[in-house]
Amino acid sequence: MTPIRVGLLGLGIVGGGTWAILERNREEISRRAGREIIVTRAAVRAVDMERVAQKTGGRVQLSTDPTAVVEAEDVDVVAELMGGTEPAKTLVLRAISLGKPVVTANKALLALHGNEIFAAAQNHGVMIGFEAAVAGGIPIIKALREGLTANRIQWLAGIINGTSNFILTQMRDQGMGFSEALSQAQALGYAEADPTFDIEGIDAAHKLSLLAAIAFGIPVQFARAHVEGISRLTAEDIRYAEELGYRIKLLGMAKRTTRGIELRVHPTLIPARRLLANVDGVMNAVLVKGDAVGPTLYYGAGAGAEPTGSAVVADLVDIARMASAAPGHRVPYLAFQPDQVRNEIVLPMADIETAYYLRMKALDRPGVLAEVTRILADQNISIEAMLQKEPKAGETWVDVIMLTQVTQERAIDHAIALIEALVSIDAPVVRLRVESLAS
Ligand code: HSE
């Protein structure tokens, strides 16, 4: 069979990893794909031209014009590895209009414009691979779309941003504050120069909206996801959580309920004994609960040149095998047949149900806890555990930490407003969500 010819849009970290894997494992990959996969062209930034030319040793035709790469006659498949929404979106749509399959690692692009891109691809009968867009090298898209296809997926929970997981791990292990841990992540090259997407939960929510679409057969709905990051988390809460037998992780949670879908990213206490609680540093993991298989866990590197390149190459192999098959015989983009993707309600946060961690500063005098527990009881909120710290020398305020049982967020918010109004409580009350992740 003739080789399949790839045009890379971007030959930076992920593009470089993809190229290196294709070079090193060329024979093994073609034995699997049934044909050779070769990179014929790549679009690179002018400043990178010399470095990339040296690395690729003249075996790849380099250009600073990505449109020319997309349109080139010797490019059968386009791998968009440049990131950002523009010009990535225009280039991807151009490739689709030319009938060229696309592989992309661009979670932001698909989270914001995936529905439009998949619809265009469907119209042109073109394959789109996006394994690399979620959790780097972990084949979670493949697992959800194919391996778990027998199941009604009930929920999934993921640590899907390595940078924030590294920061949380440093805060816990080294007792660092948030800013110090972030500086360390930046020094090690984990966090972007502008780390907002990583630390404010946006990157995780991009990925979560893709996972939820595939898990539940709904459109990609990033705009309706609740997004909360780790930048306001204190070392104090991490320590108290630990004392109560929990670890705090930035969790992406997608859950099917009888009232709608919960779609949320936020710092979350999870029991320390869970495998997911022990996913540390920059590693990623996704726990999926299917009705037939039960819980399954996927763990690995969520970023990096070759782990992400591994996912890009897997998509290229799928394309090498299937691009010539009739579109109806391929795995659907979002796992469900396009006409079976349903627009289910995504619940507002007030309607979600979970357990809560509350930390408050209370006056150290009789009756204060009784006032707080009365308010919780009035909202029908049951207390699971409680911790009261010794007052520091000369202080009249003490830290009180409570874990509640599962309740509605509306009820806990109402209770917190009432607690904060007590003269014996020094507002604000810190509120974090708790997930037991029990199967
Ligand atoms: N910025 C991402 C992370 C890497 O920290 O996980 C790739 O998605």
C-alpha cells in the first residue's frame, strides 16, 4: 500500500514528539497500520525554522505557511498541533473541506468549536482524531468510545490537568503555599507562562466537556460546565483534609442523574484510600463508572512530547486503516451516531448533589457549635465528621471543620449564608466539595 502522508501544523513539543515516534518506531507502526506513515511537510514558526530543520535533517519540507501545508498535494492527513483557536479552527475546517482527515491535540479548539467541526467533518465524510486532546498519552477516548461501548456510563471523575495536580502535590508533600508551588511548576516548565488555563480549571473543563460528550452522547458543552480552579486553596485546608482522611484534587466530574447531567471542575476532597487520591505530580487519571463493567481506572502521563505524540500516532494509525472505509462503518466522533447525540440538561450548580467540607472560625465559647449545627439541621443537612482545633495561645477564635453527608448545593449555600451571619462566626466559611467515588 502507498504510504499515508502527514502534514504537521506545529513541530514544537507535541509535533516533535510525534515526529520522533514516527521515525523511531517506523517499522513497528507500519506493521500495525498496514502502510507507512510519513511526515512530508510541517508548518513551523520562522524563529524555529533553523532548529527544526536541523532536527529533521531535511527529511521534512518546512514552511511558515500552515495553509500551504494543509493544501499541499503530498499531504493526505493534517495533524494540528499548534494549539489556540485561531488560526487552528480555520486550518482544520480547510482540511475538512478538502476531504483530508485531521488529528488534533487541541482541547480548547474542540471544547469551543467541536460541534461545528464534527458537523463539518460529518458532511465531508472526514475522520477527526482527538485522542491527544484529553489526558495526553492515556487512551481514554478510545476506551470510552470503543472499549466501554456496552455500558451506560454513570459517571466519570478525572485528574486531567497535570500542572494543577503537581501544584497540589507540592502543597501537600512540602507544605508549600499555592504561589510557591506555582513558581516551582513554572521553573520546571510544567505551567504555561500564563498559567490561568491550568490553575483556574479551564484546561480541565475543556477536556471534561469532551469526555462527557463521549460518555453520555451529548454535544460538547464547555460553556455550561462549572469551572473553579485551585488558586484560592490554602495549605491549611489541604492539611485539615488530610487529618480527616482525604486528599484534595482538582477533579473534573461528569455525572448522569435523573434530573440532568452534572458537569463540573473544582477542588475536591476524595478519600485518601482511593487510587485516584494517590495520583500525584503531573500524572493524570480518569475513573469511569459503567453500569456493566463497574469502575475502571486509566492512569498515565497527561502531557509531554512523546506521551502526547503517542496519542497522535494512534489516531494516525486509525486513519491509515479506516480513512478509505465508508463513513458509516467508522467509530462515530462522539461515540454515539451523530443523529443520536441528545441535548440533555446540564444542571446548574445549585441543583447538584454532593457532600461538603466546611471550615469556619468560631468564637471559643459555649453554644456556638449548637447554633451552627441547628442551622445545618434546619436545612436537613447531616454532619458526617467534625474537627475542632485548639485555640492558638491568646486567641478566642478556633478553627472548626465539618464534613457533611450528601446534600443539594442550594441547601449548603443557604446554610452557609446563615452561619456567616452569626456573630460567633468570623466569615467567610470555606466550602469545598467532597466526592466519595464509591462504586
Ligand atoms: N497544560 C496541560 C496540563 C497539558 O497541565 O495538564 C496538556 O493538556
